[in-house]
Amino acid sequence: MSNTLAKIAEIEAEMARTQKNKATAHHLGLLKAHFAKLRRELITPKGGGGGGPGEGFDVAKTGDARIGFVGFPSVGKSTLLSNLAGVYSEVAAYEFTTMTTVPGVIRYKGAKIQLLDLPGIIEGAKDGKGRGRQVIVVARTCNLILIVLDVLKPLGHKKIIENELEGFGIRLNSKPPNIGFKKKDKGGTNLTATCPQSELDAETVKSILSEYKIHNADVTLRSDTTADDLIDVVEGNRVYIPCIYVLNKIDQISIEELDIIYKVPHCVPISAHHRWNFDDLLEKIWDYLKLVRIYTKPKGQLPDYMSPVVLPYSRTTVEDFCMKIHKNLIKEFKYALVWGLSVKHNPQKVGKDHTLEDEDVIVKK
């Protein structure tokens, strides 16, 4: 491991030394590919076995969504969690108190949301230091990440945490690169770009792929693409997770400073201790989770508005709805009646491929 770390440090130093321009793009692309491979070696140890996931880290996924709270020690993460969920995660007024993942569940707008307090992520977790490595493995399974920052020292901490998460293949508030990538048996590497490229050319693409021992592939670049984007697609183990930056301890700053913070994208200022601005935070969490609530209607009765079936926004067909309740439902399925925004008439007869919208009402026939 120390050998890999030394190689990573070497490549990082060379990347920092190399000026970024057209002439060095090819060399930098190769360095980045080599760097990504070494990083993967570090986080997936050889031999498969090992010491298991670590105490308190194997948390069963419950509810409709999972939120991971990430932050440095003593930024008020545990206070925020216990005030939000009434979960008591051992809180003391000194650094490094939370040593295991503590789940709590809140109910918001009918959805059950699991909150995970991920122990203080320390610089170097992505290099296999501390407990951070196990923490970030859990972070990769979250539907939303909340990075809790101290409003008095936010930027340094923000950069370090983002770096750690990036190093583990977690991409925050970004979409997968618009790149078509298909390996084949023969025919060499074909590059098609549907728009002008400022960084990648055929030679750079070929050398990045050859670093992965890929010599036959079709690559389509549908937007101005960087070497990092291409590496992300080739690695194939990246997760794209929305993220909210929670700036805590706003009771210690002025109103003018607060006005500035409100303009920063993806940020919510709060005071965990005084429970200030929790409604804003919950509303933003709801927006970022993009959950879809579907109400069921028993025959001859009013819809059950108290316990919706909650679906992720990427899977909202009638078939997905049936599968969420029980997989046998789809076998007996003929059609369903739906009221709501997804249909033209109320009610409307729909098949299993119909896409539902938030707060639709459904009756299965």
C-alpha cells in the first residue's frame, strides 16, 4: 500500500508541475489515467478477504431514501442529526466522538428518510487512512449527501471533503459525462466528436484507453469533454449523488454575512443548536431527493393520503409501483385507474408502462 501511495504522490506532484495547455494535454491525460488506476487499487484491496466492513458500518437500508451526513469533527453534525430525528448519537463537546454510523429515520411529506451520521471524514481517508475508507463506502450508497460545515471556516473543509469523496468515485451535483463508449473485438479505436473539443483529440483518447489495455473501442464525445470525464466513463464505477452544503452555527455571524451565504448554490445556512431554518433545510432535502408519492385507493373508499407508496424519480411506471408493493402484483395485473397530473382524464385507464407523477392516486384492477 505504501508503494501505491508513493506512486500516487509522485503522479500528483508531476501533474501539479505540468502546465496545462494544448501541447501537454496528451501527457496530462495519460498521467490522470494512471492516477485513477492506482486510486482504484487503493480502495479495492487485492485478495478479496480482509477485515470486513468495520463495526457499525454495515447499515441496512430502510425507508424510501438514505441521506449521509458528512463533515469534520465538531461542526455540529451530531447535534443536527439528533435535533432532526430525535436520534441520540453520542455527542460530546470535543473532536472525534462519533465512531460508528448511527441511523435515524425521519418522516417527511409521507416518506420515510433514513439519516446516517457518517463519522468525521479526515483528510487521507481516500488513501486508506483512518476509518474514513469504510465511511465513504457507505456514503456511496446514499441518495443524497449533506456536507455539514462550520460557517466560520467553511471553504477549507469543503475542499478537503469534496476531494475525499471525489477520490472514492463520488461525483457531487453533476451528471454522468455525455460520452458513448463501447468496447469491441477488433477494428482499433474510432473517435467521433459531435462538437468541437478543447482538450481531447484522437491521440489522447487512444493513449488513455491503452493505459487500460483497451485497443478496440468506439468512443463518441457528445459535449466538450475532459480527460477526467473519459476516465470516469472507462472506470465505470462512479456514482453521481446530489449534495447540499449545510452551513451550521449561523448564530455566530452577522445578517449581512447570512445574506451572502443565501446566494451560494446548493447551500442552506442553519443553527443546529437553536434549530433555526430546519424547515428550509427539509424543503431543500425534499427537492434534491426527487421522490414521487403515489396514493392507493381501496375500492369504494377515499384514497389513503397518510401512507403513500414512495418511488425514486427514475422508476415511476405503474410496473415499478406494483413491484414496490409486491412482485406478485404484476402477474395478476390487467390495468389500473389513475387520477392526477400524469393523466388527461380523471380517472384514466392505464397499462403497466404508464409513467406516474407525484401525488397521483391509483386503483389496480
